[in-house]
Amino acid sequence: MFKTTRFRSITVLFGLLLAGACSAGSPDTSAQATYTNGDQYVTLPAPYQRVSQSGKVEVVEVFSYACIHCAEFSPYADELRKTLPPGVEFKLVPAPFNDAWVPFARTYYAAKKLGVVEQLHDTLFQAKFQENYPINSMDEIADFYANHGVNRAQFLKIANSPEVDAQIKHDLALIQTWGVDGTPTIVVDGKYRTANVKSFDELAALTKWLVQRELNSKGK
């Protein structure tokens, strides 16, 4: 069973995030799995709110470095990103659900600005949840990045910048618009949000199914 963190609380039991089950990238996944709107996934109201305006179908994982289930899902997310069809892009949005999670949202944007997200994304999860490295405060997080070759002062300057403040405010509004209250959650094209799932395999499979559904609707 997954756990979720809701607004203004730290961690609450959460019985299943979002659903999925179908073979990767197969165009007739609908013949292999059936998902119900309002159960395994939710169709969001228009106008659909996306992260970018690239024109590509967008897969967004709402996550946090503070979330152990995001750490557990990370290998699935890595594989999912590699197997998405052409014309589909994978993005991350850090969830600033509460004060304890805000430093990790700042962390993501500082790491992104410094070009080290891909290099240290899984490493940070491993250090925090497998090696029990003390990573909670902004200073502790900065120490972690410094130990991996990142300029500590530059990292903190970016993480605490007005630009990142504005981005976090924007993310929170977007996440609320999507109705996301737990992590990891997947939002496809700002149109579909995953809901009740039983496993990370299902979450990844449902995402692929929703992606194919959206590609089909666009005639791609």
C-alpha cells in the first residue's frame, strides 16, 4: 500500500494511487486492459493545464524527494521515460505539500538549473531512504550536493532565489488544479490524472495506456 502526503499534513496512509496494466507502448493496450474513468484515472475539466506548450503529449510525475514511495517508484519512472513513444515528453513537478517538503522542491529546481538532476536524482533517493543519510533541511541537502561536486553556495543561492519562490507557488496552484493530493501521481497532457492503483507496475502501465489514448485522440 502506498502512502500519500496531503496538503498541511506530513504522511497519511493512502490506499492506492492510480491504476494501470497493459503492455508497454502497444497500440492495442485497450484490448488487454480496461480502466475506468473515476476509478483508476480521472479526466480533468477543461481548459487543460499543462506544464509546457511544446505540442508534445506530456507525462508529468508529481513527486517529492521527501517521499519514500517516489523513491520506490523511481526505477519504474526511469523505465517509463525510456519507453514512451516519439512525440511524448516526460517531466517532473516537485510537490510542495507542506513546509517539510518545500526544501525538496527547491532542491529539484536548483539541481535542474545546475544541470545535475539526471545525474543525482536516483542518488539522492538512495542516500535518503536506503543509506539513511540525514537529508531534511536545506543545509543538509546542500551538503549532499556539495559532496557530489556541486558548488554549495551556488546551489543555495538558486534554491532560495525569487525565481524558485515563484516556480513553487506556480507548481502548488497547478497541483491543486489537477486535484493531486499524494505522490507519486501521474498527469497526462493536463487531461488525465491517475487515481486508484494497486502497484507501481500498474501505475506505469496505466500511464502508457493513457498516453496511447491521448495519442489516438490527436491522430498520432
